[in-house]
Amino acid sequence: MSRATFQSVVGAMSDPDYTALDRLMPHPVYALQHWVSVLNPSVGTFESVVKPLLEEAHARVARGPRKQAQRSSP
């Protein structure tokens, strides 16, 4: 996900409870890479929070190779 999205969804979180269920939080290891984690998301959380974030992340990755291909074109 983008840095801006990461900051908007979990950036202000200090000392997250990594045992909490159904709560979006910075990933305990990969937060510096703007990863988030959620343990046992409910259907509502998955549909309204996780799914849009997955869609954003997928779109960012899908755009990546095209940008690189454009840069390397003569």
C-alpha cells in the first residue's frame, strides 16, 4: 500500500496490541515496508477495510512493471 494509505489507516498507532482480533495494525515485522496485519478479520472488516487495501496494493504492483518497461524503452 502507499505510504499515505499506511499513515491514514495505522500511522498514528503507538504500541499496538498484536494479539487483538479483527483490528488493523502495522505489521510487527514489515511495517517499515508499509505492510499491515489483521488477525481473524470479521466479514465486515474484510469487506470494508481489508478488501479495498488489497485492491490498492494489487493495483500498485500491477502498475510497477509497466513503469519500469517504459523507463527502459529507447
